Amino acid sequence: MTKLQTSGSTLCVDTPIPPPPWALLERELLRAQTLACQEFFNRYFDERGYLICIPRWGGNDGPDDAIENLTGWSMLHTLGGPDTLLQMYKKAWEGHLRQYTEAKTVDVPFARDGMYYKEFPVMFDWFHNAEGLTVFNLQGLSDPDDRDFQKRVRRFAGFYMNEDPQAPNYDPEHKIIRSMFNGSRGPLLRKATDLDWAGDPIEVEGRFNAKHGERNFEEMLAHFKDYTDIVGDHPLNLAATTLATNAYMLAGEAKYKAWLLEYVDAWVERIAANGGIIPSNIGLDGTIGGECDGKWYGGCYGWAFTVVVPQTGQLQDRNSIVRGIAGFGNALLATGDQRYVDVWRNMIDTINANQKTIDGQVMYPHMYGDDGWYSYTPQPYNQGALDVYYWSMNRDDLKRLPATGWIGFLEGQNPNYPTEALQRDFGTVRRKVEGMYQDTTTPDTRLSDDPMGFNPATVSTLIELMLGGLTPRHGEPLHCRVRYFDPVNRRAGIPEDVAALVEKLTDDEVTLTLVNINPVEGRTVVVQGGAYAEHQLISATADDQVLTLDRSAFTVQLAPGAGSRIVIQMKRYVNQPTFAFPWNRD
């Protein structure tokens, strides 16, 4: 039986256990990825932190891709990787800001004075803006006291709250972001051209490997020829709410939460007025479909956005409204109100209610156009279904998810899943490093997105198993059940030699195993409820001993080679989220 002593808000675990295979793999995977990231950085970034490539503007290979090459790096540090990860990321972040402020277009009009202005994209869509903020928006998990980070968080949020007269992106009367193209120089209030999207003309054949498969610049333009309807609001813009969420988590200033909820609530009202489906265009006058002849499904990246692939002539659906789910997650994080989850769940059900039988098989729609629902497949529409279940913990929401992989493990299936998944990640890292070593591009034949496939940061399994969390996508915040801090070194992340496994999740409970694989030295770890202390911890139990908490964090002291399974009772989303570390909170 585990011997667990309780004292105040501290658990003292001193029963030795053999290190489980998953624990050894977890620690080694953190180490191996760090080494691989160092190799990646040394190959693709120079001493200034500039990406060694041809810097361009555009939806194919723009500024967002430059820093997106480091996706997962700040998360590796947050999980417990060494400070070198944070140092490399910050050098690359600062370098890419300078690099793309200096880089200017010739033909694309709005980037002729720099692709970045005030350290932010001049104006582009939140498909790409969000990708470029994927790492920065998570910096606060590890490094919230950085002065430059704090200034930028407030400045970036201010671009969408009309605090900068050069960036009138938001219309407070109609509660809209006025264009899909928006940024530090404000909204683009005309139809976009293929050149706006593709960037300046460039030699392609024989020199660059365009990631969408284009063989020449003409095909790059053709890729974007239908991307014209960008005026008015679009669900993509809901991703901008993460900027206000970050600013709110810095110091709890009410104005950021107020704007976040005003904007998301406006979308909630539009969805209700549109029969439960989120519209993909809102006019400058606030009407649904107002810039697309009244068609709620119109607009670039909208419900009817099916385009021709220029290389093949085939049709491809590019409906990207799911990116807007970030806004509803941010509203939940700020309020704990499950009605924001209800909106997306109800939309999924409403779409799937339009099922029909085709050739004896039930089929479900994924697109909507002038002739109604189309793009029917045997797979029900389930974009955002994992988020809905994770945020709600409603057992009924499980029906939309396959009971395999991580979800299956949490449901008690395949106890070997952690070991198998971590072993697969070692294979992934090895393949990425091998690809990096075999990369034949040179600085003058390399686009900003070329190195991305070799980025060795492989964090999804670690986030799921260690934190019981969802992998942040496209600039979203981290949603997780627990995370860890090292009180000895006063930093975020699980201490050296400690491994963690979240084995079960329910609405109000987490089953967590902590192990110290070091047989000589003890370790101390702080366990926090949620990524931003949004969950209140009620109690922690090991065997028949209970520690009463009613706080957002507690401490576990692990003797050399000791480990324990701990069941944590909690209330989710009841605290205001904050970047503050546990020892800096009351």
C-alpha cells in the first residue's frame, strides 16, 4: 500500500516503485526532442534568429510560417523541457519580427512598407495570423513576466479593441471585425485579389517546392483566384479572441474580458438567428450574409467555399469555419459558462440532422451552397466534437468520437497505450531528424514553410498523457486538466526525473500517477488545476488517505524512486484564468 502523509497542502509520497516503462519513455522523449530541436535551430536559423530562407508574403509561404516552424517548442518547455528551448524560441521570435518588418513587397500593396508593422502582420486572415501566433500565444505558460511579452500581448489585443487609431478592425456598433483581412494596419475593405494572397511573383519551377503542389507562379495565383470575398466578419476572426484572453490573464483587467464576451456573444446571437448554424459572412451593416448577397453560407473559407485545384482541375472543399471554435473555448475559459459549448454541440447535431440515405447508406453533409447541403460522406460532421466533449465532459458527447487512441485509453481500453504512443513519437522524431539531414534546400531555394516538416517537437502525446489536455492549435490557448511547476527552480514544467500520467478524466475527477525515477534524490512538484488555474482542486486522495484542498494547486514531495496514484477531485472552470505561477497567487 502506498504510504501517503498529508501536511497542509502537501502530499509526501515515499513508497518506492519500479519506474514504469511509460515514465522512462516520457523523460527520454523530452530529452531527445530537446537535442533534436537544437540541431534544427542550428541548421535553419542564423545568429540573429532569422530563418535562413527567402522571406515572402503570402498564404503559401509567408511570415506566419517562419515562426510556425517552432510550433511545440514553448509547450516542450512548459511540460518540463530545459530552458534552452525557451531561449531558442525567443531568439527566433525576436529575429522573425525584425526579418519580416524589414521584408517588403513590391506588388502587394499593403505590405510595401513591411510585412509586419508594430510587430504584427499588417493585414491578413486569421487562418494565417493564428498560425503565426501558435508559439507566442503559449509563451505566457512559461514566461509570463517577460516585459516584451506583456507589452505585445496588450498591444496585439488593442488592435481589436480600437485602441490603435491605425487599426480600426472592430466595429463596436455592429460587434464585428470588419474584414477577414485585418491586422496592425486595420481591415482590408475591398475584394482581395489572387496577388494579395499569393504574394509577389516568384520563380518556382526548378527552384522552389511549393507546398500546395503548384508548378509555377501562375498556378500559385490560380490557387487563390476565388479567395475574393473577404469583406465583413467571418468565424475565422473568432481566433483573435485569444489575444484578449491572453491580455486578461496577465493582470485580470476587466476590459479584455468584456470585449471577448461582447464579440463571442454577438456570434452566439447570429448562430441562433441562423437556425443553429454559424454563418460564414456578416456584412458591414451587421446582417447575416450582408457582403454576399444575403447568403449566410458565402465568403472565402465559408460553407460554400469549394474551389478548383489548378494542377488537377479537381474540386476541393475548403470550409474552415471550425477555426472559429477557439472563440467559444476562450469564452468558456473566462466564464465557466457551458452555454458556449452548447452552441457548437447543437450545431453539429443540426448539421447531421440533414442526413440522407444514398444508395442504401446513410450520408452526412459537410458543405452548404445555393442548392442546399452537399458534400455528403458516410462520416458524420464532427469538426469540433473532441473540443465539445473535453469542455463538457458530458458522457453523451462521447458518441461523436471513436473510442480509440487516447480517448479509448481514458475509457479503460488498452492499458499499454501510453507506452505504445510514446514509442511511436520516438519514431516520429527520428524520421524528422533524418529528413532534416537529407534536406537539400539551400538558403536561396528555401521557402519559409520548407523546414516545417522537419520540426522535431512532437508534443501531442505528452500533452494528453502528462496534462490530460488537448494540443493547442492555431494560436489557441492550452486546455488541460492539470499542469506542473518546479518550486525548487521556480519555473513552469515538471521537475527533472519526475514523470506524470493522467489515467482517467471525469467531470469532477482526475486520476494521476506521479513517479520520481531518480533512486538517489527526492523531487518536489506543484500540481495545478488547469493550464491557467481555472480549475479548483477540492481534494487529493491516495488509498484511504485524503488531503482537503479547496485551492488551485498543491505540492507533492516524492522520495527517491517513489510514486503514487492520486485521485484529485475538482470543480472545473470556476476560477478566473491567470498566467501567475502558484507561488505568486494568494
